Amino acid sequence: MSLLSVQDLTIRFRTEEGLITAVEKVSFDIAEGEILGLVGESGSGKSVTAKSLMRLMGDNAVFDPASRITLHRQGGDLDVLGLRRERDMRPVRGGEISMVFQEPMASFAPAITVGAQMVEQLLIHTDLSRKAARTLSIDMLARVGISDPARRFDQYVFEFSGGMRQRAMIAMALSTKPRLLIADEPTTALDVTIQAQVLELMKELVAEFRMGILFITHDLGVIAQTADRVAVMYLGNLVETGTVRDVIRRPAHPYTKGLLQALPRIDDLDAPLMPVPGDIPGPLDRPGGCVFHTRCGVAISGLCNTQIPQEVTLAPGHAARCHALTKDAP
Amino acid sequence: MTTPLIRIKGLETHYPLGQRLFGPAPVLRALAGIDLDIPAGSFFGLVGESGSGKTTLGRAILKAAPITSGSVAYDDGQSAFDIGTMDARQERTYRSRAQLIFQDPYAALSPRMTVRDIIAEPLEVMGLTSSRAETDDRVREIAKKCRLNLEHLRRFPHAFSGGQRQRISIARALVSGPKFVVADESVAALDVSIQADILNLLKALQNDLSLTLLFISHDLSVVAHSCDTVAVMYLGRLVEVAPSRTLFARPRHPYTRALLSAIPTLDPDAPPRMQRLTGEIPSPADPPPGCRFHTRCPFAQARCRQEVPQLAPTQDGGQVACHFWKDLPDA
């Protein structure tokens, strides 16, 4: 069953230099118990997309009127973009949707104990008593593999190591039993050995709580090991979506192919590293037509630089937006 | 085997940790007895988790971190330096021979200087050129080598993307004509599509300018692809040094094995690997006795808790510091 639907999400930011398009006509669904990987480079709009699900946008963000974000609930669907008052946004801010940020040091308040922060959000989102909230928090810390949780509960975040902070962040995000967890580069700041532990933990927790996860990362290897489906973003557009196997084994969009070829592979040391040529265009000179045409090796002049490509379905659930896919393949 | 450009013997770097009224002040042994030769002309990789001391080692070679005891020697055939004991004048010459490329191309470049001035600054500070025209020539030459557009020299860094900025900071490091360059996490802040481009550039420059590179990184797949020899560090000690291919095909040290098995592979159907490390890297201020890895090592025995293992040669050209590497099951 679909948990969350995003349809034609377009987000622009008002800046001194003009209106900047960060996300353009993005649509996707997340089902219960599913991990959707959102991959893209810096500036691709992946974090902006994630934050919009919780309405964590600055005042200068403008949603296109056609944009829809719907949270499907038993008691009736919730139109996330239609929420006007701060207190109405509670269900999507820690209640039914929780978020794990990239930098756990910056996400905990430094002068309040970790335990107090965990209890505070439980008191807001649930009707637990303070004592029950404490018990649950300590229990959650133990569940994510923090040893001596009762002592850790009363410590401050600077007393935690990097991996432990990220675990505590996950424990906190999960303690309200959200139905959707947004993980924004949760392992990027961690060492590989700790990253492996955190990824394992997240997979276990999905299996147990049946929640959906939107997993944002720039690392295709991490996606391959954790996600069920993947959506590839470039300059605010979804260029390819599909199951992890389809996208990694049979990438269709030139950008996805380029990303895979640029990745150093440990199992083939002789493969040359093929960079995607050129640089990501600045937000103010967004290319017309297909946004990728300025760096694309197979761009067709007169077509790719003028017309926006339509989505082409390649297999059930596997789709890409590229003009070359509708032409006869060379 | 070519002659070593850098020869490190028993290198120790200690940082003081506060003061005590009685007895010696506690110290943090960031580097604990490092012996390492970096061959001339190599692309030498240095890997380890955060807190392993890899950055400190790179800086100690450049005399940017204290050398508490032991020695670091540089010899490129034309000039030789003993880094620990050299005087201020030698140090100035050494700076033109050994350079550093920083991690973050956004923080490393002054926003108030044009690209030309940023690249020219080392030449002016070191007094390597006698006229502005000569400086301009050198700047243009190195900019071309780093595949920078010469038109861009008049612009300010804010106009550039991460990849272009990293090319500027490489040009700045190379303009004085160094023989030895430390690249500390130089591609870590870049996107994958750009990272490959910078790695290829470094490789090309190394051949072109006959550089020796010490490439410090936490990303093993990047190191596997670029470096010819790799040294693995853990808590201030070297645990394994080997040619890249040997290291990635037959890792000897249990820590190296665990590191390799923690890299997420691109194959969604790859079986989960068994060699998960439990726990985290202990604090370098209070390292475990004996082998520093024994607290996380699945093969640790009583001897590992008492006796420090020394680097010993293996039969395939590498060195490993483990008491029991011969007895370990195949990885």
C-alpha cells in the first residue's frame, strides 16, 4: 500500500538574482516497508525534496500550484502542502514522518542531554507519561546498539562518538514509531566500518517496524546494498526510476550510466575511471530542454536542447526521461 | 625497487593533553613508531578511519605537525633534507619541493583574490621568480597543465564549481615545481562525476611532472584505483603496507580485511560479508596495550593484548603487523 505520494512537485526559491528552480515536476511513491533510494549530486535537489515532505522550507520557497504531497492514512489522506498552521504540521514533523540528518552533531542541542531531547519529542507526539517516555527512550537506545543506555541517556551529545551520535539520532527518530523515515545522507560523515553497522541496523528496523524509508545519498554502492527502488535526480529532475537491480544492471539514462562509470569499482581495478564531462551548471543558468544535455555524450542537437523529454517506460516500474530512448537505438 | 624519496624511521608525534601538577603530563600519541619508505615516483596511498593519524603523518612529512622523536628524511637526488632538524633557510627551500593539496576546495581559496593571484602567491612568497612577467608565465603554464581555462585567471573563485576549484588548488600546490605532494582527502568533497576527473588529472600530472604523491583518503575504492602502493593505518600505527593489487586481492591484516569487507559493493545480490567489525575505534588518548587493534579483532589472542606486533615482510612484497597473519583463514 502506498504510504506517501508525491506528484508534480515543483519548488522554486525567490532569491536576489531571481527565481531559482530547485525541483521540477518530481513524482514518486513510497510503499510501506519499502526503502526508496534518492541519488543525486550536490545541487540536484534531493535534500530540498526531502525537506518539503516535512514542510521544512524557508519563507522564500514557492511551491507550484500543481504540486501535491499526500500522506495516506487510515483516518483519511493528509494534503501536506495544504497545511497552513505550524501546529497542524506536527504529524509530518516527527509524528508520522521523522528525519535523520547527515550531521548528527548539528542536529542535537549541545547543552541539553540526549535523553531530555528524546523525551521532549515523545511528549509532543505521543500521550506517554514522562516516566514511560524515559523508559521507551532508554529501550530505543539499547535497540540501536548503544551499550549502557541508562548512563548514555543522561549524557550530552559531545560525549558520544560519531557512530554513536548517528545511532542516537536514529533511535530518536524511530521512538515515535513514524510510518515514514527520511534519512538524508545518514552515513556520509561516518567511517566505512561504522557505516556498515548503521546500514545493517536500518535494514533490521525496517523489517521490524514495516516503515517506509526515503534514503538520500550520493553513493550508489550504499543504495545497492540497502534500497529496494531507486530514483536518480539531476538538477531537480527525476531522470530515472526503477528497482535497484534494473537501474544498476541496465541503466538507461546517460546520466545514470555516467555515474556508474565514474565510480571506482573495487572488483575491477583495470576499468578506467570515466568522468561525466563538464561541470554541473549553476542554478541561474539552468539548461533548457533536457537539463542534462550540456554534459550528455549522446545529446541530439535541435532536440535535446529544446524539448523536455517525456518519461519512457522500459520495464514494469523502470522508467527514464531521455530522447535517445524513443529514437531507434544506434 | 626505486630509491625512496621519503624515508621515515621510528616517527613519533605526541600532542600534550593538559597539564599535571605531579608527574609527566599525559600525551596523545598520534603517531606511534612509524617506519615507512615512500619510493620516488610512486602514487602512494594512505588509508585509515578518522583518528587513525593519517593526516598527522602527511603533515609531519611536510613539517606541519611536530616530530617528537624519530626521523623523516627527504632526498630527491639533487637536494636532501632532514625534516626534523632542518633550519629556517632549509625549510624555505623544502617548501618549494614538498607541497600540500587541501581537502575542501571551498575553504582553501581566498574569496578576495583572483585565480591568477591565488596560483601566483606561492611563487611570490618563496621569491622563486624575478619579474611579474616570469610569474605570469609560470602561472599560465601550470594552469594549462591543470586544464584550467586561461580566461578564468582573472576571475574570483566564487564563480567556479567544486571541480574547477580543486583544479585551482592543485595548480597552486604545483606552481613552485615540487617533487613531493601530499593530497589530503583531495577528492572527498567532490561529487562522483567530478571525482573521477580530478583523479585522472592527478595521475596525468604525476607522469608529466614526475611527482611523488602521498594520497591520503578514507575511500578505499578510490585508493585502489589510483595508487600503486597502499599503507593502512590504525590508531597511529601502520598495520599493513603492500602493492595495491596485492592488498586488495589478498589483504593480510584482520583490520584491512574488515575495512575491505565494509565497502558497499554495487551488486545488489552480493551476499552479506561476514567480517563485520564490532565497536568503534578507541580513543587515541587511551589506546589499548599490545596490538592496538585487539579490542575489535575477531582473531585476537592473549599475546595480542601484551605484545606490540612489528611490521614484517610477507612473501608477496608487502608488510604486515600482526602476530598471527600466517594462521588466519583465507579472506
